[in-house]
Amino acid sequence: MADLVVSEEEQKEAEKYVLEKELIRPKTNVFTVLKCYFVFLTSILGITVLVFLFFRHFFPVIAEKIEFFIKEKPDFTFTVIFVICHIIGFIVVLKPMVIGFVHLYQHYSPEELRRACLFKPTCSEYMLLAIEKHGLVKGILLSFKRFKKCNGEIYRIDYP
């Protein structure tokens, strides 16, 4: 546990940052996140149509098989198309949604909760930095590792 050894100077700098920093409240609201979700849903519908048109134009044999499955096994076909298109939609729209949720937290959470973090930058700021620097998946994983460390009474500096 070498990362628990923190110099007194680092502790003071991080403590000053956490306790005296002006908290920024992003200009966001629930409707902003709902807008991202709406874009997500419409992108799924659009992707479904585009995929089907792509196969119909370039691979008519596959399109015929899809049409056959739609007629013979509509529930199974719908489920497969639904899952594939949701995966594609999540890949396209998930990053702005996660950033939107972090901004909602920063906007609506009470000051006492936001100042409870013992790190410079705070955990929500860290998550935004990690996502921008490392991408969505690795940024979220790094953020969860960071959340596990955010306890105790030692102020620390930790950038992604």
C-alpha cells in the first residue's frame, strides 16, 4: 500500500483545494440528459433501418433470410435486432450520457457531499478527466478504482 504514503505538503495542497475551491455547477438539467436519451433511442431506430437497407441493397440473400425470420419467428428476430441495435446505440451515445449524468450530479448535489471527497481533483472531476483522456470504458474503470480509494482522512492528489 505504497500509495497511502502521502507527503504533508501534498495533503495540505489537496485539503486546500477540496475545502476552498469554488464549486462549479454546470449549466445542465434533467432535460439535457433526457435529450441525450432521446438521441439514443432515435439513433437505435435509425441504425436498425440503415442496417436493414444496407443488407437489402448489398446482400439481398441475407435480407431475404431476415424477412423470412421476421415472418416465421418475429419475437426472436425482433429480440436479436433489438439487442444488436442497442449495443451499437450505446457505443454511439453512451459517452455523452455518462458525462451528462456527472454534470447532473455536479449541478444538483449538495455542497457538503461534493466537499466530502478527499482528492484533488474531486471524484466527479476525475471521472470527466479520465473519460476524456482514456475513453469511456477505461475512464469509468479508473473512476471506480478511484471511488474505492475515496475514504479515510488523508487528502491526496491523484490525476488520471
